[in-house]
Amino acid sequence: MRVSYWCANGHETTPSFSANEDVEAPEFWDCPRCGFPAGLDAANPPEPVRNEPYKTHLAYVKERRSEEDGAALLEEALATLRARRTGLRQAS
Ligand SMILES: [Zn+2]
């Protein structure tokens, strides 16, 4: 038994399932071409929102990291400035 699924990008996937009555085709199927969820209704494919929280979390982590990098760079710049001042004081 073959079932057709369509994703939001219009890709058709036709995985085959056992014709056994105990086995029911799942409501959703991951599109092997783009990874979006695919549904049984070609005119109404499921919205690709399932990966959204993970992406948002990753973006949040990246944001935090760049903030920390910025603080580290500032600290380094200040240290260099202090060292230079100390050096000038010692020279005079
Ligand atoms: Zn697709």
C-alpha cells in the first residue's frame, strides 16, 4: 500500500506501508527532499513550524555568544589601554 504525502514546497512523497489492517498510515511524513512535514492533503500541506523552537533557541545562543565576545573584546581593549598608560608613566 502506497500513500501520497505533500509538503509545503509541493514535493510528493509516496512511502509504502504494509497492507496489514493493523498498520495505519501516519498523518504526517517528513519530506525527504526538504525536511518539511508532509501531509495527506495535497491542497492543504502542514505548515513547516516544527523546527521553529530549536532554531529560535540556537539564534538565542548565538546572540548570547556574540554578546560575550563583545564584552571580552572590550575588556581586552581596556587592558591594552591600561598597560600602555602604565608604560608611559614608567618611561617619563
Ligand atoms: Zn519537500
